[in-house]
Amino acid sequence: MSKSKLDLDFFKKEVFMAPKTVAIIMDGNGRWAKKRGLPRTAGHKKGADTIRTVALAAQDMGIQKLILYAFSTENWKRPEDEVSYLCKLPGLFFNKFINELMEKNIRVTFAGELEKFPQTTQYVINKAVNMTKDNTGLELCLAINYGSRREMLLGMKKYADEVAQGKRENDLTEEEFSKYLFVPEDIDLMIRTSGELRISNYLLWQLAYAELIFTPVAWPDFDEKALKDCLDEFASRDRRFGGLTS
């Protein structure tokens, strides 16, 4: 048995309650590349490989859903050649790793307005979702063309339309509103890599009582140990949800 396998087995025994839902802002690809004299696209490519590493580790560590901020509604403002590469990246990633995701029982989903992407990008993501839909392990959710304010606005419009059409009463609760969002679950832990201390329009409703960790590790360098360190920190937090502990 390999050392890494032993470490993960030990970790699972020591941490009896991992966060169910973890969200990550995958930041630092461009800076990682620049530091090495490489084009920004090289950082995005290495960052895509990190998705595979972290997803497999997250499943081993007992996380049920991993939501990765892959492309924000603001990312369209980036240079055209970089946006073009980011649109191709899902195809490169799934062509390389989809068989392994299937073998590991990982289910792929997405959150965001996928229809705004090129048809080829939509096709590869929808194909991955359909191929893995019956898997029962970790849910790997890509937040792609996602913005939290936009998500809430669309949810409110959908609710208002249902009320106007007489499909429901005007009696919305917080719990029901969550069902109108791309991501209905509350987040237990949000991690942002590469040292920035911002949430950047990410899961604003869902982060209400999340634990937040900002690590200086750039996303391309984020690995099993970096994730374990974050989960160790999460386990040390006293989560009171506005109340008091005895």
C-alpha cells in the first residue's frame, strides 16, 4: 500500500465528519504561469489537471459535493484568445479524464448559463453530465458562466412568473428559494486559492454560514495535502450558526 493511501486512510479515521459541500475559487493560474515565464494558458492547463487531483482526493476524504468556480460571468471581459482557450478547456479535460471519473464513480454536474458558450463547449459538458448521471460518488459541479447575483435574479424572476401565472402562492420561504438557484445546497466550506481575500460574486446566498479559508497556494499547486490542510482547519472551527455552544 502506498504512503499516500495510508495517509488518506488515517485521515478518514481521524476526521469523522468532513464538510458535505465544499466550494473552491480556483485562483492563481495566470500568476502561476507568469512566475514561470509561461503563457497564461499554460496555467489554465495545469489548473485543469489539478481539478482531477482534487476531485479524487475530495472523494477519498468524504466530501459529497465539490463546486469549482471554472468560469464566471465576468470572465468574458478577459482577452479574446484567453476566453477562447477557456472555452476549449472542458473538452481537453474530459477527453483526458472522463474514463477515470467514470471508474471512480464521480458524477459531473454544472451550475450556470451553459447556453452562452459555443456549441462545442456545451456538447462536451452535457456529454460528461449524461455519461456520469448514474454515478453515486462525489458530485463534481462546475460553476461555469456563473455569477451569484445573476443566479439570484433568475431565481427571483422564475418565482415571480410562477406567482403571476397562478402556479403558486406568494409565500416563499428561505428554504424554498434555495430550490430556484443553480446550487440549492448550503456550503459548509469555501476555499479560495492564491491569497486573494474576496468572494467574487460566488455563491453569495449559499455561503451564509460557510467557513471561509483563503490559502496562498496557487490553484495549479493545490494538491491532496493542501486540501487536507483546509479540512483540518475546518475541523478545528467552532460552527455555532448564530447560536452558542454548550
